[in-house]
Amino acid sequence: MPKYLLLKHYRGGPEPHRPVPPIDQWAPEDVEAHMAFQDHVSRLLEESGEYVDARALTPAQTWVRYGGPDAAPVTTDGPHPETSDLVAGWWMIDVDSYERAVELAAYVSSEPGPGGEPLYEWIDVREILWERPTD
Amino acid sequence: MGTSHRLTDGAALRDLVPRVLASLVRRGEAFDAAEDALQEALIEALRVWPEHPPRDPRAWLAAVATRRLVDARRSEAARARREEEVQAEPPPGPVSDAGDDTLFLLFTCCHPDLAPTSQVALTLRAVGGLTTREIADAFYVPEATMAQRISRAKRTLRGRRLDQPGDLAVVLRVLYLIYTTGHSERVDLAAEAIRLARQLTLATEEPEARGLLALMLLNHARWPARFDAEGRVVTLDRQDRSRWDTRAIAEGVRVLQSALVLQRPGRYQIEAAIAALHDDAASAEETDWPQILAWYDDLVALTDDPPRQDPAAVLGRAVAVGHVVGPVAGLLETDRVRGVLGDRYRWHAVRAYLHELGGDRLAAGAAYAEAARRATNVAERDHLVRQAARVRASGA
């Protein structure tokens, strides 16, 4: 069965369908509903037997490259341009088909936002390459 | 039989680990080979004992581990085509007591040549008797990774002299690291750290060892109230104090008092005293902040340059100052460690708390949000986001 990452982003991706302020500026009950939904998605995936992993990333980002012989690594801690992608976290799922991955991504995107209305967040769906041929 | 059930139950079996391992190493076995052999003996014990409980579990483990060591030497010798010259029964080592054994192994596992992650892993296996799998689960790494980390650590120790007394301060730091990381990851190693610290206090009179045990007990006592039914963080001032573990608190206070009478204060004793004062308050309002501040004064006085050498103490003291003198004074105290801790979530969370205490909801909301952006675990991050939303809503 194919595995996919359903990636959430702090920023980047297509133009937001529904622009909203940062979550720390929402009404407390909307924050609760949003967080409860995230837990609900993990539980749902576990119950359906499709859950592999879920992780969240901090927004701090450091780009690093080899500095050359006898040189320290070169790093840039930002600020990075606001247009660049910044991954916030993911669910890794193991599903029957690409269609199922899309269905689940759309469900994740229906998470409640301000006013309890769906957030319509863009979810980045990426298939994971197998290590070896399966046939 | 009751005995066998208790033994294979885990804790009792694990208590034997440092004793048997120390006896093998003391009579001249290499630490890494002895540790491997004992692990195999433990697996064998779990298989055999339920049916055939041994009369003397410790002697049984020692005998089986010795047989494994002999087998290992034989096959090594055969591989090298050397003449077989294996002593089946190495001479018994000097008689020692349980305390000496624990201390000896803790010094070995917390050898200063090892990195902290290796010290932690080795201590949990060789002294705590946990399996590689359990340790791997606790730190959320693959089992193969943890196995590699442990065998590399043991290789590092090969050839090192292990008969010198080690650095107790390093041992205490490693145990505290096990305690704190144990809380943050999936498997609760905090109880294991407490068990090891309790063994350590039987092995040494050092008051800081008791201070560490007391600190762990007094903090761990509040653990049942730290999260609500949905897994959300509950801060100290909002906890249901009836859920605190009063037995652990009583033991912690007793251990702390037995350390303080020795009149050799140190950071763990002082931090335990602060924890005891929190535990002693029937409600958040009844917290004895002046007394807590006095202990923090002692804590920062332990170092010459507290903002650099012990910034966490300065930050903790700022909260006490906020309660005793006032939020503005508390905020001024946090400025002293801005350069050292200004990029950590705790610094922003403390500032947010003090702003809220002073009624400045706007600044509190911004600081909570900033803390949330810098949080390093999901539970704390979500909690800080909620705090930001809450103070902003209440200010509107």
C-alpha cells in the first residue's frame, strides 16, 4: 500500500482560500475546537488502520551547507523570505490509493477555524518512494 | 510461587542487575562483555523462572552470565585458533554490599568520557536493568539506533580504569536528565530515575544525592495533576491539589530534612526546598512566596555569575520577585537573562505570566504567542497558544 505525507505549512503554498489571523488571536473556544480536531484526526487514522506517524515542527529554521575544507559549516538562520515554504508538521498515512490520500487531506483541511467554520487550509500531499521495487 | 512471580515482575529482577554486574566486573571481567552476558542471562531468566523459580536468583543470574562469558571467550579463542585456556570459574571478587555496587556502576556508566546521551542510555541499561527496546521506546528512536549507542558507549569505556571513584556531580546530573526527559517522552522514565536516586542515597551520605531524590519526589508528586482528562497542560496555580501524591510529598520532605541537617547545602537541596514550599500550600493563594524567594536568593548565590552560570535560577527567582515585590520588579529581573535565555520559550512564558499578573493583557498575549512559537513540545505549545487566546479574549 502506498504511503503519503499530509503536510501542513506555517506558510507557503497556493493563495489561502480563507485568510485568517494566527491561531493565538482566535477566540478561545475556536482554539479548543481546532486542537480537538487535530487529535480527532490522529484517532480516526488509528482506528481505520491508516496511521503511521504524526509530528509537528517548530517554526525555527536554519539552512546549513558545507563550508569547504577546514571551514565551519555555513548557516543562515533567517529571516527567510515570507514567500518560502515552511512546513509545520505532518501525518504519515498508509492507504489503499492516491484517491484515499486526497480524501483524507481534504478532511484534514475541513478543520474548524475562527467562528467554527472550516479553515480550507491547503494540505500538501506527497507520496513516499519505496526503497526497492515491489515486483 | 509468590517469589517467582515477584521476580519476573520486573522491579525485583531489575534490582539484581547492578549487583550481579558489579560482581562480574569486580572480579576482572570486561565491563562491555559482562553487560552483554548479563542481558542474555536476564532474557533467559524471564523465560525459565516462571516454571522453575531459582532458590537464589542472584547466584543464578551470576552463574548463567558467567557461562555466557566463558562461551564467548571459547568461541573467540577458537576463531583465533589459539590454545584454549579458559578459566571456567574466575576467582570470586572481593565481597561488597549493594550500595557499593550501585555507586561503582553509576560512576562507570556516567564516565566523563561519555556524551550525556550515552551516559543516560548506559545507566538505564546497566544500573536500571531496562532492555534496549524499552530505552529506545522511551527516547523515541529505533531499537537499532539505541543498541548502537549503547555498544559504542561500552567500547569507549574499554581499557578505561574503572576502579577510581567517579564524579558524583555527573551522576546526579545524569539521573536528573533521565527524570526530566522521561517526562517529556512517551515512556515515563521519571519513576525509574527516582528508583535509581533512591538506590544512590543508600550508597552515599552525600546530602546532594538526597536533595536530588527529594526534588524528584516533590515534583513528581504533582504529576497526576499536570494534565487534564484531554491531555491539556494544567499550570501549578490551576491544578487540582487533591490529586497530588501526598505520600511522595511526605517522603520527599523527610529525605530533604535528612539532607538539610547536614548543613552542606547545594542546588538540588535548595530546589527541593522550593518544590516543598509549593507542595505545602493548600491553594495557590497560600503559597509562601517570601520563603520561596529566600531560597532562590540562596540558589543564585551558589554561582559567581548567576545570569551566565545558572540562568534558569535567575528566571525562577524572577517569578518569586514578581509575587513578593511586584510584576514590574519581576520583569526587570528577567531582563538580566535576556541575552542568555531570550530565544527560549520559558523566558517568554515567564514574561507573559508576569505581564498577566500585572494586568497588562496586551503584552501578556504577545509574550504567550512568542513563547508558543518557540515551544519545543506540542503539549506546551498548545497550552501557550490557549493562554494567548485566553488573555486576549479577556482583555477585549
